[in-house]
Amino acid sequence: MPYQSTDVGSGTSEGSDQALLQALVEYSQLLIVVLDLDGRVISFNRACEMLSGLSAAEVIGKPIWATLIPGGEALTGKERAQDIAESRLTGTFVNQWLTSDGPQRLIHWRNTELLGPDGKPQWILGTGIDITFQTHAERESTAQQLKKLVDTLPSLIAHLDRDFHIRFANRSHQDWFGLDSIDQTGKHVRDMIGYGAFKILKRQFQEALAGRDSTYRGPVPFARGGRRFISATCMPSRDEHDDVDGIYVLAIDITEQERLRRELSDELRRSRTVIHHALDGIIIIDKRGIIQHFNPAAERIFGHDAASVIGRKVGMLMPEPDRSRHDDYIRHYLDTGEGRIIGRGREVTGCRRDGSPVELNLAIAPFTEDDKTFFIGFVRDISEQKTAERRSREHLQELAHLDRRAGLNDLTAGLAHELSQPLTAIRTTAEACLTLIEQGQLPPDSLERALQQVSLQAARAGEIIQEVRHFLRKGDETAPGSHDPDTMINSVLKLLSHEIETAQVKVVRDLNDPICQCIANRVQIEQVFFNLIRNALQAMAETTGERKLAIESRFDPDTASCHITISDTGPGIAEAHFERLFEPFFTTRPDGLGQGLSICRSIVEQHGGTLIAGNGPEGGACFTLVLPCIKEGSGHANGEG
Amino acid sequence: MPTAKAEQGTVVIVDDDDAIRDGLTMLMDAAGLATCSFASGQDLLAWTPPDEPMCLLLDLCMPGMNGLEVQQALQARDWEIPIVFLTAHGEVSSAVQAVKNGALGFLEKPTFTRQELLELVRQAITHHHETLQRRTESLQIYERIARLTQRELEVARLVAQGLANKVIAIELDISERTVEVHRSRSMKKLELRQVQDLVRLEHMLGPS
């Protein structure tokens, strides 16, 4: 025997070593136990007695399993032997000891073999520390930390027992349910969350109690009123026997999320509805020009089903050369950021399914989604608008023609006068010849001269008629050409020369130097000049003082336009008439139709110019006409013509 | 300048239109009338007309000075040349005014016939011829009147008024015989045969 606990002090040095050893063993706070190789307790120190509540006498001589190891009695011989074998190894392990009066203790052991006199292992020495409280404390601290953590989480975490009473509910419940105290422990969960919520979640609770995880995602009546949207997961909590002893509930408030989700959904639905019902065609293409989306309006415009165009190149909706060039347009834009249409809008011609052209107003905007570039195009069918424009232009031409014919009235006196001159000359010459023939005295050279004169005068009459015919010509017979305003002004002055003379009006011309060219329909612009000059003559009909018609023309390089002013020394335009001056049917002439100025303005505006009326510094009326022009010889045109 | 044949009178053509002037000239030539033409009223007024029978063919509508203005200017200068106006369509009122102002007539371009033209022209020339003759006669008479002495003129005047010699004698405070002498001398100087002729000249004998 290495030592006996009851052996106390024998006096010898060996004995004093022994006594010391004994004292160490006896009074050590460590648990010291010695077992033989069968597991019988040989030595059991005081610390062991105090821990286990068993005296050494009750334990010594018996297998340790019988007294100290929980469940040890049930172990078989084989198991015991295995246990001993493991214990013989020097190592550390943790086990539990029974106590006579209390709960099991957790002990941390350090074992070693002891050798007998024969040098072979004979006993096992075990030294142990009771770590029950430590663990408990650790466990407590861990539990505390966990609780703190759980309390700070914004989610709701609760532990319920099988009767739905609260074992634990984290702090969030207090805020959520507007509770007075944090500690809800022991209350029925219904009292905390409200009857409505309980009713809704009961199913989940019951699932959990049945051992299955389940989640509820939906609205829950909020204890403070209103509703919140939650995602609540319920899991069974199990005891040490793996039986369900309660429910863990983890709930997250997803009200905001739900609201955003619904907003997004609404937004999306709204966008889809807008696109679907838009009157304009909406086409989305990717950066390769492949059609991604094609709304019903686009279907109507192009005559294609969305299904038949999606996935194909957008060029199929264009005529040549745009169809082939479209890829280049896109590439150019992606490379340089310059768009022919992007940011501007443009009138283009599209190609319908049946191949017929359709006039469109096209606007394009780029956008990115997931780092990919797309283009959205808005097309509006402007065929009707274009047709209306065309019709309006034709209408204006008709009206202008009628106006010219009406204007002819003012030329009648002059015309008659002009024509009677050459006719008189022709007649007198012819009659002179006849007289000479009667007398038998017409020499051939006299006859020749006479006939030449007749021919000349007839030609002169012809020219006059030609001028009138030219004036009366319908607009569509004269396509727009490049004309110099001064030439046109002079033509008109010639046409009205008789009227000017009769009215005794002095014409003062101050025309361009150098000459400029306008893109104009000559007949129509001359008509404008005709109306303005004729009006000026009429205005001065009653003027007693000086009657002066001043015509001035200037080229303005800044705006590339020709400014022409026609002013008279008549009574001027009355304040009251200014507003209505250019209205159709407005006239101050008793026999006037009132179309002249209205048509003048329409013609001028169609040419891209302006016509303004005013009173000059000397009191008479002054009309200013501005026409887009280029200076002759400048080499480049103004805009797109 | 007047052309060769001046026997019947000269037609003066005033029209701004060259072709019409030429045509009219040719026609007048063919009819055996001398012509003279001007392109404007100003040119006409710058001319001194010869003392021969003439007719003026005047265009009514001309730039610068029109036909009516020319007519007024001529009257201001006491030119008594008869005027035939040439009018165009629509100038009828002006033409009527011209005639009221003393024009002989007007012809409408281009519808007038050469017969109408020549007739008016000849009428005008004849008229002018008579006018000229009368003027020559008047000048003659005035010349003769200037031969008379003061007394002779006084006596002639009173005789022309139809007074008897006796009364004239009392009026002038001279003898009847003296009256007879003055009367006979004045008749001789005036180259008149009968008293009726003297009576006819009464207005020319007025207070000098």
C-alpha cells in the first residue's frame, strides 16, 4: 500500500515523509483517489469525502462505479475494464460524480499510473478539480451574454412552453407591443401579443409543438393598432430527452419591405400599363439593335405582331439606306456620344410590314440596366399630320392663285393702257400702208420697214400678255428656285408701272449691293410684293402731300436673310387695326376681299420668313419682309434648305 | 421740223410712245400731211410754232406733263392750235374735261379708224386756217386804226355808235363840217366803204 489515510505520524524519517505525504493527501483541496486495476477504491481523501458526502469507509474496497459514477452500476464488466484501461493512460478528462445529497458534480481529472514494487503498474492515481460551479458560472455568464445580445436584436425572439406561456421574450417585445415591463415570463403569449395575433400564429405554434419548423409570412394585427407585416418562424425546443418541451419563435418585421415590394409592384404595373396603352409606339432595343419590347401601339403602326419582331433587328422597321446603316448609327453613338436623333427627335420614314412607307416622329433615349445599354424609342405616326400639312400647302397655293386673279383687277387699267399702245402703233402703221397702196405708192422698203414695226409692236404686246400670264400662273407650276429679291421687286414695279404713274407716286429704290439669293417660289413672292406695293399705292390715293413709295433691301449676314422694307407716305396703319391686319377677310377697302395680307403672311411663313407691319417715322405704313437667303457667291447654304 | 408738203397744214404729234409717234407720222405722210413730232409736253413748249395752219395730236396720258396740263400751258401762252386728244381706255372723264376746255375732240386708242383721225385732223387744220386768217385780218385792222389821228379816231368811234354828225359835232364841240371831214378821212384810212363796216369794228375802236 502506498499510503493509508488513517495512518498518522509514526516518527521515523521515513515515517515523517510518510506523514507529510499523508497530510498532503488528507488536507489537499484536490480530490485525490487511488484505484486498483479493477477499479476498487484504495484511497479516498478528505476532499473526496466532502465533495461526495460519502465517507472513505463507505467507498474503500468497492468498485468506484458502484458509488460515485452516475450510471456506473449499470456498466458491464467489460465496460468497466475498458474504463480502467482508459484511466490508466496519463491524460485529462472530465466526468461526473454522484453526491449523496445533491446534484452531480463535474470534475476535471488528471490521472497517472503508479508502479508497484515489481515495477509494474499496480494502481491509478487520480487528481481532480471540481469544476461544477465554474462551468455553471461560465454557463451563467454565457447565458447572460446571450440574453444581452438577444435583447438588442431588432427581431422578436421568444421561447414558449407547451402551454404557450412565455419562458423568455427578448426586449424587442416591449417596444413592439407597448408593454410596461420587460419581463413577460410566465404570461400566456396571448396576453403579450394580443388575441388577433395569437389566433393567426396558433397554427405555427402547433406545428412547432408537433416537431416541425414552420414559417408564417403575412399581416398580423399590431397590439398598438394597425397591422404589421411579419415573417415568423417557429421551431420546436427540445429537452434532454429530445422531446418537444416548447417553441422558439423568431419573428422579423418586414412591413417596410412589404411596402416597398408592393410599391415596386405597383410601379411596375403602372409602367407596364402606360407602355401598353400608350398611343405612341414604344420600342426597346439593346445595343446590337435587337428588339426587346414592342408595345401594342407599335404593332398598330408597323403592322407587325410583337412576337414576330422581338428578337429581330430593328432595321426591319426601316427602309434603306437606314436599314443597313443602323448598326453604324448605334456604334457611332456609343463611341462618340453624338446622336443623330438622341436628344433631338426627328421626322423619319419607317417601313410597314407590307412594305409601305409611314411618316413618323421619332424620339430616342438611352438607358442602362445591369450595366447593359438599351435604347427606348417613341414613334408617332404623323402621316395624317403630314397629309394635313400638304393639303394646307395646296390650299394656300389655291388661295394665293385666287388672290392673284383678284389682284388682276388692279392691273386692268394699266393693262389696257399698255396693250393699246402697241396696238395703236400697229394699226396706224398698217393703215398708213393701206393708204399708200390706195394711192399706188408703196415702195417695198417702206413696206418692209412698216411690217417690221408691226411685228415688233406685236411682240411688245405679247410680252405684256406674257407678264400677266406669268403673274396669274398657278404656284405648283413653278417649283422653288434660287431667286434674287431685287429682280422680283423690279418685275413687280414694272407690272404696276401704269398704276404708279397714274397715282403720281415717286418710287425710291435702295436695293442690295451685292445681290443675294433666296430659295423661293417666284410667283408667290412676287405676289407678296405685288400686294404690298399695290396696298401702298392705294393708301396714298388721297394723300395731298408728297407721294413716295420707298423700297429698301438689305442682306443681313448674321441671320443669313434678306430684309426688305416697303414704306409709303400715306396715313399709316391705325392703332385699332394692327391686331387684325393679317386676319383673313380683314379689309379697309370698300371693295376689298381682305385676303391679300393674310395670304402674304402665309406665303412668307411657308418660305421660312416673317412679315411685320408697322408705321414708319414719317407716319406712313411700313412693311418689313424677311426671307432666308444666301449671299451670292458665298458658297454655302443656310441650314438644310 | 416740218416736212416737204406744207400745203394743207402741219400735224403736230405729241406722244411719249415712240412706236405710236412713228405710226401716226407714217399715216399722216400717206395722207399727204406734213408732220412734226415731240416726245413730251416740255419738248413741245420749248418749240416756237410757225405761223401756219396746224393740228395738235396730243396723247392724254403721258409721264411728267400729261395732256391736260399741256393744254392748260398752251392756253396760258395763247397758242390757239386746235387739239385732238388721243385717249386710252378709262380716260373718258378726262377727255370730256379736255373738250370742255376747248379741245376739238378725242380719239380712243386703239379703236379709232384712220377715217375718223383724218377727218378730225383736216377739220382742225381748216379751223386753224380760219383762225389764222381772222387773226391776220385783225392785225390788219389794228394797223389801219393806228393810222388815224386822235380826232379821227374819236369821230369814227362815235359814228360807229350810230350817232348823227350833228350830234357828234355838239359832243366834241367842233363844227359839223369838221366832223364830216374827219369821218371821210377815217373811212378812207380804214379802207372802208360803208358805215356798216365801221359799226362792225366798234369794239376794236374802244378806248385806247
